Amino acid sequence: MNERIETQREAEQVREPVVEARKLAQKLGLDPYPVKYWIVDYDEMNELIAYDGFQERYPHWRWGMKYDRQQKQGQFGGGKAFEIVINDDPAHAFLQQSNSLADQKAVITHVEAHSDFFANNRWYRMFADDLDAAALLSRHADRVRRIMADPEIDREEVEKWIDNVLCLQDNIDQHQAFKRQDRDRDEEHETDELADQLEDMNLSDEVRDEVFDDEWLEAQQEKQAGTLEEPEKDILAYLRNHGHAYDPEEGKAVEMEEWQTEILEMLRTESYYFAAQKTTKVMNEGWAAYWESMMMGEECFAGADEFIEYADHQARVLGSPGLNPYKLGKQLWEYIENTENRREVVRKLLRVKGITWRNFHDVVDFDRVADLIEPDPALETITSEMLSDLESLPSETVDAGALERAKEGEIDVDAHPWKVLTYEGLAERHFSLCKLQNQGFLEAIPQADLEQYARYMMDDERYESVEEAMADVEYTAGWDRMYEVRSSHNDVTFLDGFLTKEFVVDNDYFTYEFSRTTGDYRVTSTEYEDVKKKLMLQFTNFGKPTMAVYDGNYDNKSELLLGHHYNGVMLDLDQATRTLERIYDLWGHPVNLKTIVKEIDERDAEIARRRDREPEPEEQGKLIRYDGDEFEMRDLPWSEVEDIAATDVDYNTKPDEWLA
């Protein structure tokens, strides 16, 4: 009872911030799903984290492992879970009861931005137009529990089957819209196709039954399954449609049981649901961090007595070690905003008589421009005593109805000045080029950008003066561009499109690698191309190896051939062999994997160490085969691995189809 009273008290405390945060988010142009907020205690929060944010998942040992790890991190690692929000319509967010009000406000503003990203990013729409993820995962959990409770089914076999599928959970085609698989329909199609071929032969029933027995017909279907025009990236779908279960008692492949195909397809479905979150981690977390900072800090959603605590909260999040998606994402969003705002100002300046891309840096008075683009003083300082100053502003910047209510005392404008402004007014109020940390960004524009902006500019003498040009600046340019990018990109295209040399230099990014010579990690490059390549490799296919099915009837023996899309990074061969053991149980026949490894001659390595340089490896094709008992590894000629070898495009991880 005491816990319930405490939860209700906390819920009442955050009720107003929830309502006001939604209003502020919408004023700033965000368009989030409705969000349901839940108050949970410390243990419940850890349980939710273990369940990937959901309250119910299928029975499996990994949830307990994740719970134990999260609990120990909180107790001994100094880590703290501030919130969980899940992609659903409505979205669900969980607030930890022990958080301070400042932390709760930060979480709420962060969640509103996440919910906007869920609702408007195209990669989230690839799973389903109408979301009810909580119900979907609950149905899966209930179905797996019923399977495990079936006395005819061995629970340990179910758990092992789940383990087998989970080792391939990221081997889907995350760049294609989710499609449910129907194995029966696919197999009927294959059978009908084969029947049509036999019909064309005009054979009698007696001859057909005598010559084409069941085993032959099954073998022909397997041959058809092995015919692939293009490598199949959705390995789970391929195994669902063509795989068999290996029966150790019979010592051979057998048809999957109904429960096995059900579980495979359920876990595949869940992989597609979670794929969008994995492919947009930097964008999504950066987006939420940006708008949280805007609301809490710049619009003072954190009260005067809460700001220091909030600033410490965000500093810890952005200062986390390693590759930090919050920091990288926020910096990139700010760079997009600054770059677009600079483009807007520069394009106006290039239309002033006497200013060209060639003389731009010589004739433009950047201090004067900075003064001219400063927000109107009436927008910067809004108080109840200065409301009349807003009446002289352009109508598109002020919410006339809200202004009247503020005059009548219905709106506390001292606490919430944003309520009397429009999206356009807020954009001017927070124009990024006027912020202290961005001073000099306008002047730092590269000459190549100036030339590009001016190349197709026809009306290059539209304005008589700089003052006239700056009066025509669209203050919403940066935010408008951010919303466009938010709608269409994932992390790979985001990094490819906006991680520029200017960004890398300004933010001091560098690459580091393990040195075979010294036996430790060293900074290897500060060059823009190297930093970009390294980052993109970490976000391609969730940062995991890209695999595909290349043949379902390899060597005409019903064996499976997988190919590793080699992009310059070797597979962990120990982990690869353990994975092949799992795949064998899903295929029922021997499994092969072709890849490329880097081999270093010991003599070359020793010479390199003496000269304090890295040895040059040689790339060699390899085939790893597992037959259920033992592994075999042999060299492959380059002609057999050429189709998986990296090209210049692959190294940049920019296949054309990703950017279509």
C-alpha cells in the first residue's frame, strides 16, 4: 500500500511536466506518437531493460542474464537507467520512481523526441503501418509458453531451438520492408512448379511413379531451393522456407515440426521489429539528446533550482566513454542545423550586389552580419511585463491567441515564454548561428561550398544591401532540414551524407587500431576518409558481419553455402564455427561458409616489428565446412571468393541499393 501511495504521488508530480512537454515539443515542430508514461521502481526498471523495454517476453534464460548484468551495473558500475521508451503507437515510456523531478523532466523531453522519431522515420515504417508491438510480443510469449507446456514437446529442445535461431537474429534484410513468410504456400508453389514440369513430359502415371520416387522428388525440390539468382540476405526466412531440423536419434535431416517453424518465424518477426532501432541508434539518440537540450536548457523547462542537476545529468550521458551515440548523434544534428543555416545566410549574401563567391571573404563584414541576424530582442526576453513588445513582431512569429491569453493572465509567460511563440518565432529565438559556441562558423565556409552555391544562381543581384538580404533570412531553414533528414535516413546514410571533413576536424575525431607490432592500441589516423570509413563499418549491419545464403544445394549435395560479405574486416573464426554448429541444426545437412582471412607471414611480421611498422597481410579465401561431427577448413582460389571480396564501394559500405 505504501508503495502504491508513493507511485501515485510520483505520478501526480510528473503529470503537469508530461502535458507541458508535449505542448512544447509540438511548438518546436515535433509530431510524436501519443505516449503513455508508467512509474516503476528500481527492480521493475531492470526487468524492463532485460526484456528490451517490454513487460512480457517468451521464456528464455537470456532475460535473466540481462537482468543480472543490469542490476550489477547499477550496483557496482555506477550506471543508472533514467528511462525506457518503446516504439509503439501509442509509445510507452517508463520513469523510475526514485528519479528526481529534474531527471524526470529530462526523461520526458527525451522521450517526446524519441516518439517523434518513431512516428516519422521511414525505417520504422518498414515493419508495419499499424503498430501494436506490445500485443505482438505478448502473443509470441504466450505461444512459446504453450509450446513449452505441451507434454509431447521436450522443453529443453524448445530452448535449444530458440538458441539456434537467436544466433542468427541479425541475419535479416534490414533494408527491405518486413514480409511475413508462408512456408506452406512457398512449398506448394515449388511442388506445383515441379508438377507442371512433369506434366509437360507427358509420362504415364505408372512410369512417373516407377521412375520418380518420393526421395527423387524431394531432391528436386531441394535443387530448386538451391537455385538463387541473388544471394539471400534474410537467412532466417530462407531457413524457414527450406531448412530441416537435424534429428540426432535418426541421424538425418527431418521436416521441421510445426512448433519449430512457428518459433523461427516469431523470432524473425521480432528481429525485423527491433531492426529499425539498431539501424538508427546514432540518429535517434542524437535527435532525442538535441531536443531534450533545447527544451530543458534553452527553453528553461528545467527550473532555476533544477538546471544544475540537469546539466550534470546530460554531461554524464554525453561524456560516456567509447563510441557514444548520444554525443556523436547530437553533434551531427547540430552540424546539419548549422550548415543549413549557413547555407541560407550565404545564399542571401551572394545575391547582394557586389558580393560574389570569389570575393566573399574579402568584402563581407561578418561582425555586421552577425548583428543583423540576431533574433529580435523582443523574442529573446519574454516576460509578463514586456508582452506589448511582441505586438510589433511579424505575425508569423507570434501566436496571437496565446498572446491574448497571456495578457489576461491565463498563461504564465514568465515560466513558459514559448507558449506565445510559433514555430517560426522559436526558430528565430534559437537561430544556431547566433549562439556563442557557433561564432565563426559562418566565416569558416569553404571556398568550394561558395562556388557550389553560386553555380546556378540566376538572380545574383536581388538585394541592394546586406541589410536587405539579412532581413529576408528564413530562420527555420536549419530545423526544416533536420526534419527532412529525420524522415528519410538511417545511421549509414546519415554518416555518409553528413560526416564531412569539416565536422571531423572541428570535433577532433580520430581512428585507433590494435597494433601487432606493439601489442596495444594506437591512434592510426586523423584523416577524414579513415574516420568516416571506420565509423560506417561499425554501423553497417548493426556492426556485425554481413552474411547471405549463396546456395541451398551446394556441390549438389543438399548442403548450405553461406557467404561472408568481406569488407576488410575478418570474421572471428571461433565464433563463426560455433554459429555453424547452430545453423546445422536448422538446416539438417552440412553447412559451408566462405570468407576471406588475412594471413601474415611470421618472417614478415618480425621484420615489421624491427622497423616499427605494421606487417602487410595477404588476403586468402577460405571455406569452412561443418558436417555435424567435425570442421574442415580449406583454401579457396580467389575466383571462388571474388563475389564476396570488398570493392571500393564495399569498403565505403555504400551499396547503391541502400541509398535508393
